[in-house]
Amino acid sequence: MSNSSSISHFLLLALADTRQLQLLHFCLFLGISLAALLGNGLIISAVACSHHLHTPMFFFLLNLALTDLGSICTTVPKAMHNSLWDTRYISYTGCAAQLFFIMFFMSAEDFLLTIMCYDRYVSICKPLHYGTLLGSRACAHMAAAAWASAFLNALMHTANTFSLPLCQGNALGQFFCEIPHILKLSCSKSHLRELGLLAATSSLGLGCFVFIVFSYVQIFRAVLRIPSEQGQHKAFSTCLPHLAVVSLFLSTVIFAHLKPPSISSPSLDLALSVLYSVVPPALNPFIYSLRNQELKAAVWRLMTGWFRKH
């Protein structure tokens, strides 16, 4: 019986079985990753360089863009490499690192989306207290708490998962290292401990989801009480991008992990994993910039200034 100490590498899920499809997946992932790098890079640069964007909403958006950059850089490069070179190999250490960073960035994104919802709630429902509740120090503390909590969560899960003995081979049914697929290789009842940790993390995620839903109920009630149509439109324009990002991220994650086994299939599982791990980092910058005139103007100034210099 082999255990985790005798496993030197894992075999990731092959995205395709023909050379043409492998190259197509490589080109697709390359396009998505370039879009994510460009979009999130522009948001980070625009917020950092534009003093009038130094507000809580854009500060948290900058942090979200950092999580998106980290997330796309964790999963996609290895998938592109494997597709290009027709391999499934990932080292044991590389798998552990990939799992840690995936958990870290996805947990941070969940926490930051919750904080951004709180920002919108205070802005619309308690505008007179906005400066007090979301001062620069409070924002820094909330962002630091989100990153620190995500780090501890990722460290705890990674250490626990890779302490389990593995005796069911080394083939993973996913194109990146993910906890449920590693647990399937475990031959010890101690994997129930990790399932318990996953349940606790899921409960925390559910708590964030409930908070977001409750906040948006209050937000929409407050917006509908605004007498002017222009005021309603302005309030909605600051909320809808965040709501769209939350819906895209949470709906795909929840459905991927809670769907009935009867409808599960390798192709569906692969499509869902791409939807929640690869697509959001590329779409989030465009969702936010499409509806926010200030951000669009700042990005445009940044781009035209760069072209003038070059």
C-alpha cells in the first residue's frame, strides 16, 4: 500500500485527447489569461495612479483585482503548459503549492466580495455614517483581515490535506489540484477531518452569502425609496457590477460542489471548474468598468497617457 510519501507527482485531468483540441485549449486559455492580466492590471494601475479613485469602493476593487490576478496565475499557466506539451504531470510540491494558492485567492475573493457588499450597504443605507464606518483605517483593517483569514484558511486546508496517506493512485479528476479530488485518493478515515474543515469553510462561505443577500434586500429597498429616477439609476449603477460579479462567482462554485451526483459528468465538471476558476478573473474587470464612468475615464486617461509617452 503506497502512501503520500511515496508519491512524487500527480497526473492532472487531460483537457482533450487529440492534438488539435489540446492546442485549441491552449489558445483559449492564453486569450483568457491575457484578458485577465490586461483588465486587472489596468484597474490596479488606474486606482493606484488616480487620486480621485482613492475611495473605499475602489480600494476594495483594487484588492479584488489582485485576487483575480493571483487566481488566474495559479491555475492557467500549468494547464497551458500541459496542453502545449501534451502532458498531465505536476510535482507533489507543485500540487501542494497550487492548492494553497487556489484556496488563498478564492477565500480572499469571497471575503472581499462580502466587504464590498458592506461598503455598498453603508453607502446607500447609512450615507451619513459612511465616513465614520469606512474610514481609511477601517478599510485597511478589513482588507488585512480578509487576506489574513484567507491565508490561515489556505494553510490549514493544505497542511491537513497533504498530511493524509494516499493509496488510490495519483490521477486527479481535475485540471488543477483541488481538495475534493485529492481526498478521493486517500485511504485513511482521517480524511473525515478534512471533510469537517471543508464543512466549516462552507458554513463560513454560506454566512458570507446570507450577509450579501440580506444586504442587497436592504439596499434595493433603500434605492426604491429614492424619489428621483436619476438618483435611483446612480445607486443601481454602483451596485449592479458587484451583484453581477458575486452571482457569477458564487453560483458556479455552489453548483459545482453541491450539484446532484446524478447529473455529474467529466465534461460538466470540467466546464464548471473553468467557469468558477478561470472565467471570473477575466470578466470581473470588464463588468466593473462597463458600468462605472469614473473607472472608465481613469483607465482611458491611463491608456492615452501611455500611448503618448510611447
